[in-house]
Amino acid sequence: MSRYFLYLSYLGTAYHGWQVQPNAPTVQEVLNTKLSVLLRQPTETLGAGRTDAGVHAQQMVAQFDAPQPDLHCSPQFLHSLNHILPTDIAVQRIVPVVDTANARFDATARHYEYLISRRKDPFTRGLAWQYTVPLDLEQMQRAASALLRHTDFTSFSKLGSDNLTNLCDMHTAHWEERNDGQLLVFSIGANRFLRNMVRAIVGTLVDVGRGHIDAERFEAIIEARNRAMACSSAPAQGLYLTRVDYPAHIFAT
């Protein structure tokens, strides 16, 4: 058997997240089904992580095993897979990896973006959080920088999660304006993320932008290690998994 990493993107609107669940449509379930059809044998994937219901991915990575040693060299296989996948899931490439490679545990970094549209816009409906209340971007930026000074993000972890640890090594956390200031984009990167973590962070940073709390209070929330101290989570439709990084040695030569 040969192991592959499959790079794909998807619009999460119609799915109850990435991971297979009983009685709910998920991206992983669809991908498993279509791969099984093409490979003519039961095929299961393992994703780089889990995205929540309604969350999108510009780049998700999933591993699968197949008896064919050269699928990455077959444009026809990639074309056929995309042909039978629904229009809201697309595969960009298939890459061979060593037999021990693990799409989840070998990932060294994950990157997300959260999009906020500052005006009502039919073209970002379902693709961004349409939030027209004025926000103080300078204060949101100041508060976001505090994330880089900490590693314990219990305050932004979904209650009841079965995490072995709430520690994350964060290396990116900043806001920028796009589209002449009409779109706010929060970029965040770390070695790992907790369930609902990015949406909880964004929701709390928006409260900073509204003046409900200040940057010092935001850092105190991080230090409290208590989810009840943070604010409500931002809606799912604005969140995108944008990239997953891996060490070079796991890719087959």
C-alpha cells in the first residue's frame, strides 16, 4: 500500500464539520465515499484537524492509503475525483508521503483567517461575518498581540472538550484591512488549535473593538484560564483553514 496526502478545499456551509458523524453530512464522509468508489475498495481518510460545522477550508490535508503506487502521477485520477465530488469540495493535488506519515500528528503549523465584512454585502453572505458596528482596529490589534505572549488558551477552549493539554505555541496573530477597509481579516497561526478556539478569540477581540473591554482586560481573560471569562464565539461562516505545514522529510522522493 502507498500513502498519500490529499490537498483539498471546501465550502463548509452544507456540512456539519470535517469529521465523520452519525446522521450528519460531513466533508470527510463525502471524501471517503468518493475515494472508495474510484479505488474500488473501502477507503478512509485522516484529516490534519477538525473544522466545526459551517467552517471553510482553503487548504485541508487528508491522508489515505491505496494499492496504486503512482496516483500522484495520474491527472486522470485527480480529474475523476473532482468530477464525482460535489461542487463545494475540490481537490488540488495528491502527494506521495512515507508510510509512517500522519496528516494530523506530523503537522508543524496550522494557519487560519477570519473574515469580517464591515458592510452588508450579498457577495460575502455566508462567506464572512457581516458586522457593521464600528470597531477600533488599533485596540483589536493591540489586544491580539497579547496572544503571542501566552501558551495556555483554556479561556478560549470549548467547554467539555477532551483535550490532553490546552497549550499551543502561537506564532501569528494580527488584523489587516482589505478591500479599501471594507473587509477585516484576522490571521492566526500555531502548532495546534483547540476546539472553537479561533472563533472564541475573534468574538472576544470584537468586544475589544466595540469598547466593551480593553486590551488589558483581554490579556487578563487569557491568564484566567476560564472559558466563562471570554466572550461569545464569532459565527462559523467567517472562519477559514488556510494552510497546514509539514516537515520535508515525510514526503516521498
